[in-house]
Amino acid sequence: MRKMILNIAVLLGVAVLLGVVFPLFCTAGSDPLESKSYQIRNCKFDLLLRPENANNSDGTPIVLYPAAPWKCMTWKMSPAGDSTFHFQNHFTGKTLEGITNQIPVAVVQIPFGRDAAKRPAWRLTRLPNGFYRIADAGTGQVLTGRGREQVVLARWEDKQEQQWQLIEIDPATLTM
């Protein structure tokens, strides 16, 4: 009886270690939120984030567009602090920001400033389903897709149009 209890205790101990410690080793170093390049796909509309018409002008609306291996649909993400990142578009070299004097808050393209402290930062939170919530680090409002219309910032409501997939991509494979 004592031996059976000991075996059960050992098995429970192993199960606890596998359930708690093993996932830590499996995910260590595999977090996609490093300084890499990603296409950012909206979960509801299955479309990618990009400047409208691949326009290089400041103030260009950020929209969703069908997937293609294009530079205008790819963003370099660089760490900017705890779970925050700077986004830089591979085609335009610019970043994105919410225009707070508009309702709803429109997301547009702006210059990628030399001073990192003055660049917009985005907080990424991994959701239980594996997707991400992407929030303006200053306001807490989240990127929200609206089909082929302009992307906006809105209050988090845990809707599919507010969930994003990060698709790592090698910039050397991109066209246009």
C-alpha cells in the first residue's frame, strides 16, 4: 500500500512538473515578439495591415488588404519596452499612429522618428487563442479592423476585428 501511494505521489509530481515547468522550456526563446518582420493579419477579415494604396505620404490611412508578399504589407517590429514595440513599414519606412481628434480614432501613417522616445509604441498582448491585442501604449485603445475601410482605434471589446495574427516573414522574399 505504501509503495502504491509513493508511486502515485511520484506520478503526480511528474505531472505537475510537466504541466508547469515543461511549457516554460517549450516557449522560452520562441516568443515571436522579437525585432523581426511580420505581416499583421486581422482575424475577422483575414486581411493584412498596410498603408492605403501603398502610399508613402504622411497621413495616409492604414487599411486592410488581401495578402501578398509585398513590402507595403510587412512591418519591422522593434522592442520599445515591456511588451511594447515600434512598427516600421518595409516599403514606406514609416510607422502608424492614431489621430485622436477624430471619432472614431483613425489610424494613419506618420514618419518614423529618429528619437525612439517620440515614436508611437504599441503594446502587444497574447490572447488565449494565440492571437494578439495590439494597443496604443499611450491610450490603451486597440487596433480594430473594419473590412476594407480604414483601421481605427477603439476600446477593447474582445471582438475578432480586434484580434491580430503575427506572420513572421523574411523581408528578402518580398516584392514591390
